[in-house]
Amino acid sequence: MIDILVSFIAASLLLYVLLGGSDFGAGIIELLPAGRLREAQKVVINRAMGPVWEANHMWLILLVVILFMGFPTIFTTLMIALHIPMLALLVGIVVRGSAFVFRHYDAVQEPRSQGIYTALFSLSSLWSACWLGIIAASLNRGIIDPASRDVWAAWFAPWWGVYPLAVGAFVACIYAFLASIYLVGETEEPELKRRFVRLAAWGNGLVVLAGGLVFAASLGERESLPAAFLRDPLKLAIVGLATLLFVVLWVFVAKRRTLLTRIVASGQVALILIGWYVLYAPNALITAQGPLSFYDEAAPPATLRQLVLALLIGSVFIFPSLFYLFRVFKRSDGPKE
Amino acid sequence: MNNLTAARATMAFSLGFHIIFAAIGMTMPFLMSAAHWLYLKKKDPVYLELTKMWMKGVAILFAVGAVSGTVLSFELGLLWPGFMRHAGAIIGMPFSWEGTAFFLEAIAIGLFLYGWKRMKPWVHWTTGLLVGVTGFISGIFVVAANGWMNAPAGFDWVDGVASNIDPVKAMFNQAWFHQSLHMQLAALQAVGLAVAGIHAWLYLRGRAPDLNMKALRIAMVFGAAASIAQPFAGHFAGERVAALQPAKLAAIEGHFATSRRAPLTIGGLPDAETRTMKGGIAIPGLLSLLAHRDLNAEVIGLDQFPREDWPPLVITHVAFQVMVGIGSLLALLGVLYVWFRRRGALPRWLLWAVVACAPLGMVALEAGWVVTEVGRQPWIIYGIMRTKDAVTPVPGMVYHFYLFLGLYLTLAAATVWLLRRQILAVQQKFGG
Ligand code: HDD
Ligand code: HEM
Ligand code: HEM
């Protein structure tokens, strides 16, 4: 039972990062200067995100529900210790979703209000992406201390520091990279296509750079990442593979194989998450008192059975409808050349 | 404001905000599908225009509902970790089904909003209807979770720990049915009447009369039917409360001393110091009759409960009076509407009455939640866990409250502004 639930958590997280992530990334891209392509870029992003962003957002809800039903201790520990970053993330999510829809559905399309929506949408996309990274980084630092009631130690220290900030930047770069790769296949306009390819190249570089930053920043942590990865050939192989795949990716980009580039880029991000997973599994988080593992903190079996049942039955409906949604709007390999 | 008060205010405000959009999200798709259906059948372009107009409203409001709902699912843990630590495993089930229903809803809305040119007309119509159906189902699930807080079931509580958990029993607790029934009717009623009111007003002002009359008729089918059914569902809810939560009933009615032939007091204010009702019209025996179907039945009063276990009396009582007062008025409106509609002509004064009643359904809906939630105090899980034992240890919750107060007020203002622009644009296009 717990294995199934952990797989569902992993799958939801992956899909949230991949699908939701490219929606966030689209917002981040709109922050960058675009000159006269700005309007055209906005149209493409609206069209690409419009039908799917609500569904992509649902992976986050699913994660929260699985956590609070299946692993209530983990959920409450997180929500207490990381109250501030969670709140920051929520504000970002609220502003971002609203601004995106307002921009699209405002009956009067005038530059001033459109400018405000776009600014809010893209700033809050960047903001939320960073906070998501900060939250992810805080899980395994061993600083979260459920016993403490000291304001600094209990509610600031767990997420404060260079390392969480670096992970936040890393996540933002990954999102922008994913979005660029994804958007390449969403337009037929050569100029815009070139722009997205260029952005993907920059994003690629920044992901590598920010990745390095994360490794460097982790030297100041309880357990540094280089040490953890070097100790285990499997982990090292995963990181190596993720980096090597960039070569494959650019071959496909050069050959304009939209679907394949998407698959490879997704594969890279999946490998990063898998690397994270093998580093810490089966622990959900590491507190000052020791790790909290999914296997020790699960709800009673009767609850887990019902949760798995709901997820399995839900999947029977959700996956085919999702497939239909993507098929209706994406028509496999993007627009034909 | 102390931490507990701030956390409560935050929860109340977030839910009070979300419920408006949730009600709209559950109901508008049905109105929209009805208009769309009429268009596909009759090919009258006015119905198409109406469908698209409502669709744009749904898109905006749905998004606000979705993000404010996301906030809620986090807030269960951010504000009430003491509650979720125990309750998560017990009532997670309705939430997990709710999540499934939302997922399908989010997919359906993407298909409907953007699929006009990509699907066969009737397939497309079906996706619109599915938005409503899945939203409605998810509403039932969440209310079942709230019902469990009023009528806890499906576990044994020994020394502050839940054991023997049975999530199915917890979901189908004794309050789920009457609460869901009443809530879903309330959503149909509040949204149906609000939409009807807006279109009645535009019609009376001479704007696009054909379009607005058609819109009004569709909305009133839902609004009037639900208004007529609601007092019955509400009475049923009252009977269940009498059986399940006697302290809540006593607070609702300001009923201090346990007695036979208990009176129903209309209006008035309960005074906890003197333990009497001030003012109001007391009708002897009516409370006994309504609560237990017997004029002479005994109704438990607040004297059976220690003082510290009383819910806030004035809020609960006043909220209930507001809800029932509005419910009775709207039922009358519903009957009048059906009557004149069957006679063939809607007099102008009736349309003005619809305009005047437009906001009342939403007011009653909010009041109803105040009755349920405040009337359950000081318990977060009735008879099991007190609200003060559930609150988060994080200090400075006032800031959390002010942050969301500011955010949501801004969002509400922006939404209203956008909808106004939307309506004006369509009306201009259709002249008048
Ligand atoms: C349009 C909205 C609306 C209207 C007209 C009414 N109600 Fe209501 N009422 C609600 C909207 C609502 C609600 C917001 O939907 C509540 C809150 C929780 C729930 O399940 O329904 C509710 C709760 C609620 C409760 C508490 C249930 C509980 O705590 O378990 C009672 C006893 C009633 N109602 C009774 C009535 C009566 C006798 C009405 C007579 C006309 C009435 N309501 C009209
Ligand atoms: C959606 C409409 C709802 C509204 C308008 C609403 C309103 C309120 C109000 C006014 C309070 C404050 C009570 C007080 O301070 O005395 C409150 C508290 C609370 N509500 Fe609700 N409520 C709603 C539904 C729900 C649902 C569906 C749940 C959970 C399943 C829920 C969970 C809570 C919790 C945990 C609290 C805090 C503890 C408490 O004060 O009871 N509410 N709500
Ligand atoms: C503690 C209580 C609640 C929680 C945790 C909660 C959670 C959520 C979440 C996560 C969403 C977003 C789903 C999406 O992205 O599509 C949502 C939307 C929605 N909620 Fe709530 N909700 C609560 C109370 C309620 C209540 C009381 C109702 C109705 C009776 C309700 C009905 C809806 C509906 C219909 C939607 C779909 C979005 C829309 O139509 O606007 N919710 N809610």
C-alpha cells in the first residue's frame, strides 16, 4: 500500500514539475526582454497554457491530499515548520492564476491593464517557482525542529540560507528551460521559434550553472551533495546521464523533432528528481530529531486502502480524459512545418 | 487579536470567500449548458451569445475558485495542524474523491472553454455539462467532510488518539446527507437568483431585452425551483441538528431551559447573562413541533451544557434568523414566479422583486455557514476536540490574516470590475 502511495506522490510531483512547471516557466519567460515579439509571444503562451493550466495545477492538489490523508504527521510537521514559505507560495499561486485568467478574459483589451496583468503573472510565476524550490530544499536539511518554539529556530532557520535560495533559483531555471522547449513546438512563426530555441539554449546553460551553484551551496549544509553523490556510483550515474542528455537534446532541437525534444527534456528533469529521490528515500523529511519516513508515518491501513482505491479509480477516469485533453489541443507533434 | 482568533478569522474569511466562487462554479455551468442546449436545438444566435457570455464569466470565476480552494487545502494544515493530525486519516476520503472530481472538472473546463472549433458540437456541449456535474459532485464530498466535524463517526477516541478508523463510515456520517442536500440547493438558489437579478435589471433598463429575458428565464428555472424546495431541506436540516447537536439547536433558538412545549422565537436577542431571550415573538410549542414533530416533546436547552461549552449565542441566533427569513422570502418569490410564468406574463413589479432579491441568496448561504460553524463552537470536532487545541503553534497569525484579507479584498474588487466590463461589452454589442 505504502509503495503504491509513494509512487503516486512521486508521479504527481514529477507531473507537477513537468506540466505545471512549464506553465510557471512561461510566466518567467515573459519577464525577459522580447522587443517587438512581445505581443506574439503572449498570444502563443495564452493559447498554449489556456486549456491546460487548471489541469496541470491539479497535481499539486493531489499531492496535498495524498499527504494529509495518507501521511498526516508529515503533512502537519511541514505545515507548521514551513508556514512562512508555504504562505509565500500560496500568495504566488493565487496572484498568478488570477492574473493569467484576467489577462485572457478581460473584455476590454487595453495596454495599461494588460500590462499590469502580465507583470503580475510573470513576477508571481518567478516568485512561486523560487519558493517551491526553497520548500523542497528545506525538507532534508535536518533543521526542521518540531519540538522548538523559538521563533527563529522553529520558523525561519529551516528555510533560511544560501542553499535553499540556490535550489529556488535552480527550480526557476528548470521551469524556464522546460517552457522554452515546450513553446518551440507551439508556434509556426519562424522568428518566434528561433527566439524560443535561443531561450532554451540560455535556459540550458543556466540550469547547469544553477545546478553547480546548488552543489557549491550544499557544502555549507549538514551533508554536502558532492559527498553524497560521489559515495554512490548509481547517484553519480544519474547526474551524469542527466547532463549527457543535453547533447541528445540539441541534436533533436537541430533536427526540429518537437516531440522528441520534449521527451528528452522531460527525461532530464525526471532524472534530477530521481536523483533527489535516491538521495533521501524513503524519508519524506529529515528533522533535527531524525528522519520521518513514509513507512513509519503512514496512516492506519484502513485509510491507506481507501486512499489507494480512490487514486486507482480516479486514475481510470483522469488519465484517459487528460490524454483526450492533450490530444484535442496538442495534436501530437505540434504544428506541421 | 490572539493567535486562535486570528486563525479562526482567517479560516472564516477564506471559506466565506471560496464558497461564493464554489457555488458559482457548481451552478453556472448548468445555466451555461442550458443556454448552449437551446442554441444547438433552436439555432437562435442569441442563445449562442448568452452561452459565450456566461462562459467568460465561468472562466474568470472558476479560476478564482480554484486558487482560493488551493489556499484552503493548505490552510487545513497551516491553521489547524492539531486537527489534521488526527482528522486527516479519518476524513481524507471525501477529500480524495473531491480531488478526483476537481481534476475531471479542470480537464472538462479546459475542453469546453477552448474546444469550440475542435470538437463535434454535442461532444463539446457534453464537456460543458461535465464541468457542472463534476463540480456538483465535489461540492457534495467537501460538505460531507464538514458534516463529519458536526457528527463525528468512523473511529474510537481513546485518550486523545483515534483508533479503529473506518474512513467509509466517517464519510457517510450522520450529517453528510442533510448538509449536502441543503448546500447544493443553496448553491443553485443563490447563483440562479443572482444571475436572474442581474438580467432582470438590464431588461428593465431596456438593454438587449430579448437576450436578457431569455437569460432571466433560464436562471429562474434553477433559482425558483431551488427556492421552493429549500425550506423543506432546511427544516430537515433543523430536525437533524436537534438530534445530533442539541447545543447548537439551543443556541440557534436561544433556548435556555430544557422544557416541553418549547417555543419558537422569531427575532429577539439571546442574553447569556440573564439566560433569557430579549424581545422577539415567541410561539409556544412550535420549536417542539419542528424539532421533534410533537407539540409536547422535550427540547434540550443550554442548561444541560456547562457554560464554557456554549456556542456564541448572538451570532448563531442572528445568522439563523437571517437565513430563515431570507429563505421564506425567496420561497415566496419562487412561487410567485412560477405562478405568473404559467399565466404567461411576468409583471414588471415581479421583475423588480427579482432584482431586489438578487443578493439575498448569497447572504443566506453565508449566514447558513455561520450557523453551522459558529454553532459548533467551542468544538472543532463536535464533542471530541476543542478548536483551541487544534490551532497552529506558529506565532503572529494576525499577519497571516491581514495578508489574506488584503489579497482577497483586492481579488474580489478586481473580479467585480472585470465582470462589469464583461457585461457592459456584451450589452453594447447587442444594443439597447
Ligand atoms: C441560499 C441559501 C440558504 C437558504 C435560503 C437557507 N439555508 Fe439553511 N444553510 C445554508 C444555506 C441556506 C448553507 C450555507 O448551505 C448551510 C451551511 C451548511 C450547510 O450544510 O448548509 C445551511 C445550514 C443550515 C442549518 C444547520 C445545519 C447543520 O449545522 O448541520 C439549518 C438548521 C438550516 N440551514 C435551516 C434552514 C431553514 C429552516 C431554512 C428555511 C428557509 C434555510 N436553512 C434556508
Ligand atoms: C464553505 C463555507 C464555509 C464557511 C463560510 C465557513 C465559515 C466558518 C466560520 C465563520 C468559522 C469561524 C467559527 C468561529 O470562529 O466561531 C469557521 C471555522 C472553521 N471551519 Fe468553517 N465554514 C465553511 C465550511 C467549512 C468546511 C467545508 C470545512 C472543512 C471541511 C470547515 C472547517 C472549518 C474549520 C477547521 C474551522 C476552524 C475551527 C472552528 O472555528 O470551528 N468549514 N468556518
Ligand atoms: C475546507 C474546505 C475546502 C477545501 C479544502 C477546498 C478545496 C478546494 C480546492 C483545492 C479547489 C481547487 C480545485 C481546482 O483547481 O479545480 C476547490 C475548488 C472548488 N471548491 Fe472547494 N474547498 C473547500 C470548501 C468547499 C465547499 C464547502 C464547496 C461547496 C459546497 C466547495 C466546492 C468547490 C468547487 C465546486 C470548486 C471548483 C472550482 C470552482 O468551481 O470555482 N469547496 N476547492
